[in-house]
Amino acid sequence: MNSIFKRRSYRKFLDKEVSMAKIEMLLKAGMQAPSACDGRPWEFYVITNKDKLLELASATPYSMCVKNCSVAIVPCYVYNKLKSPNYIICDMSACVENILIEAEEIGLGAVWIGGAPVRERIDSMRNILSLDKDIVPFCIIPVGYPVNRKDIEDRYDSSLVHFIK
Ligand SMILES: Cc1cc2nc3c(=O)[nH]c(=O)nc-3n(C[C@H](O)[C@H](O)[C@H](O)COP(=O)(O)O)c2cc1C
């Protein structure tokens, strides 16, 4: 629970490898997410190849920080296999958020680099990873040990809450 409040985006990482056990914890957290009709539409590409990470750093206008990490997770879905296509963005977002919170929980840092639904960014990620055209890469999550931990920000704003009694 605390990790929800501590989680921040990290884009600079120490030159320290992330163990396979920790990567698996992140993937487990992603797969634990809720999804429409329990469709669990996700698949995950885990990239540790330095050249591919460098290429992914230019996949979108805002992905340069991928060059700083030693591992990146790219959650994907296969459009033709979806049970609930209308909810795919919601399902994938729940999955990504779980991964980000778990990263905080196990002493790592990460950031959500937006891809879908922007067509050029999807195409760019797909080309770099040489994925089949029916596979849709959703985003990039660079992961690592943050260089500097950020402060907790209290974002609660009671003016945004409306009670209907
Ligand atoms: C859908 C989405 C797309 C995002 N895309 C990017 C991105 O392309 N590059 C980036 O550096 N951060 C990206 N972020 C991270 C946000 O900038 C970050 O979450 C926000 O500034 C709040 O900071 P915090 O995560 O530290 O709380 C994205 C976040 C979301 C939810």
C-alpha cells in the first residue's frame, strides 16, 4: 500500500544489473492486474540487449531515458485475440501501473514511456523489436536502480472529490 504513495517516475539509473528474480516479480505484478472479462490480454517483451535498448531510446520523442537502463519491459497485446477490445487501454494501463508499483516495492525505479494509442509510436516500437504486425506494443517501461530517490508528493486534493449523499 505504501508503495502506491512512494512511487515516482525514474529516468536515471545506476549501472547495476536487475536480477532475473526481480524482473519476474515485476512480470508477476503485471499479470496480477484486473482486466475486462478477466481477458488478461498482455504479453511481455523483456529487453536487456544494449543495442536494442539504444534503439528503443529513440522509439518516441520522449523515450530517451531508455538508454540509461539495463532492462526494459514492453507490455504488448495481440489485437485479434482480444475478448474485450473496447477496454484494451484500461486493461493494459492497470497492468503497467501494477508493474510500476511493484518496482517501488522491491527497491527499483521505473517510468511509463507512452506508446499506444499513438500510431507512429506503436509502429516504431514494433519495428525496433521486429514484432509481427498483429502484436501491439503498448508502452516501454525502463527499469533499474534509481540514481537519486525522489520525495513523496502528497497529491490529495479534497476539491476534486464530490460526495453524492
Ligand atoms: C500514459 C503515460 C505516458 C507517459 N509517457 C511518458 C514518456 O513518454 N516519457 C517520460 O519520460 N515519462 C512519461 N510518463 C511519466 C509521467 O511524466 C509521470 O508519471 C508524471 O510526470 C508524474 O510523475 P511521477 O510518475 O513521478 O508521479 C508517462 C506517464 C503516463 C501515465
